[in-house]
Amino acid sequence: MQINLASDRLSAHSVSVMKNRFTKHGPNGLRVEFDANEIFPNDPGQGTPVLVCLGRETASFCCALNEGEVGGSIRLSPAQIAFLESLEEFVWDFTSPVTA
């Protein structure tokens, strides 16, 4: 899988890149880690291609966005939730298999 880092949605945020993985840094220490190696088109429920991290606590992107928390107990701030919302379309594009 090829990751296009020139995307307008992606270029507006801070990004760290390493091979098939990259991290977007959000407000107040929030990180969103993308890992293309965790995408399994034939088994979409397998793997965690987008992980939201705050300190040592983690959650899947959907869980963090829908529940507004990570680690089952750390609530995200309105700024952190807005950051996740700004990534929602990019996350969908990133995790959807490309068909020819």
C-alpha cells in the first residue's frame, strides 16, 4: 500500500513518518498512529490500522471518536475531539482498500 502524504487533509497537521507507519500529533499530547501493515482488506475487523494515543493509554480511532475517551477512563478535551473529527475522512480513505 502506498501512503500519499501530500493529501490536503494530511498536510495541515504535524506528521512523523517511518516506512508504512506515520503519526499525526494533535493538541495536548494526543497522537494518532497510522500503520498500513495493520490493514487487512480480506478481513476488515482484523488489526488496528489507526490508534489514538494519549500518554500510555490507547483506543481505536472509532472508539476514541465515538466515546470521547482513551484507555477506558481518560476523557478527551473538546480540542482533541475536534482534531479527531478533522481526520475522520482521511482515516476512512486510509483504511479503505483501493480498488482498480
